[in-house]
Amino acid sequence: QSVLTQPPSVSAAPGQKVTISCSGSSSNIGNNYVSWYQQLPGTAPKLLIYDNNKRPSGIPDRFSGSKSGTSATLGITGLQTGDEADYYCGTWDSSLSVGVFGTGTKVTVL
Amino acid sequence: QVQLVQSGAEVKKPGASVKVSCKASGYTFTNYDINWVRQATGQGLEWMGWMNPNSGNTGYAQKFQGRVTMTRNTSISTAYMELSSLRSEDTAVYYCARGLTVTTSDYWGQGTLVTVSS
């Protein structure tokens, strides 16, 4: 059971925007950087966002990250069919001394 | 280009051990941590721990303490993750990843399926 909570699924039409929330506590999100990963079916996760809002080289600016208090959000604009995947947030939990991931969110493009 | 290539699928009996390898290329192996994450079928990601290839220092999730060992061979740029006393709940895909931090991984291996079955 994860300490970071995400909605099980979100969906939108092509070209629209979706946001995915990641809710934690002061021991994890509240005091540590958040990363976001995209996992296409049958593949390894891919880093989309690190340090709350930074994009690695090659990640389009359609993907954005933000953090406020004990929650973080991933935004995807201009939704494409290729964005259909599972998305996970991740951070460090200072109380548990362990890396933690969110429960995961499946994005469906209608 | 940065690549992490993992060893092939394994089938083990309960109580046995498994050792997964992760060969790095395209960067200086000792400059980045190696993180290990696993994922049971249809489930989410689970962080197992990290290893600093330069010092050999490691950090493990308490859940795996006493059962997991992360090592490396710098001469061949390869990291290893050994999990002992396997049980059916350990059936999962195990990933190694290059760590920007212990919880931020920018390049991932292809994954190694470990099946624990009698």
C-alpha cells in the first residue's frame, strides 16, 4: 500500500488537457522533490518530470509538473493517443527512509 | 547513448535466491547511483534500494533488509541485485535504473521477470 495517492484513471479527448494529482504528507511530498514517470504498456518507466517541475532533455513541454504543500500535480496538454499510459509520482519519505511511488494513474485518450 | 541491459528472465523455487545483473554503457558507471525498483504484474512500482557504484555504499528499503544485496563490478560496469529467501510474492519484473537521486531515475533497464513458483 503506497503512501502517495493518485486517482486510478483520468481521460480526455485528443487535444485536451488532463491533470493527475499525487497526494502525500509532510514526510514525503511536503519536504522532498517529486518526480513523475510514464509507463507505456509492457515497457519500463520513463522519467517525465524531476525536482517537481523540471523536464529532462527530450520531454516535450506538453508535460508539466507542480507542487503545493503535500500535493503534486502532473499536467498533460494537447493530449495524444500516444500518451495513453500509466503515470506514477515518486519521492523520498523521510520518516520511513524509503523511496515511495504513487498508486498510479491510467490515462485514456477518448 | 546511455543503456542499461539486464539479464534474462528467471524461474526460481520458493526459498531460493536470484541475482539480476544490469550492465551499463554510454556513461561513466561510477558517476551515478543505480536504483532498483520492482513491479508485480498489474501492480504499481515498488522502490527496493540504491547503490553507489563508486563507493559501493547501499541503502535498502526496510521491507527487503536482510534479504537483498546490491553489489557491482566496476571493471565491467555492471550492477547486481540479489534477493534471497524468495517467496511467491516476490514474483515481479525487476528494474535497474540510473539514479539522478535515490528516487529519481533517468534511464531504465528493460526489466527482468523473476517468477517464484514451486
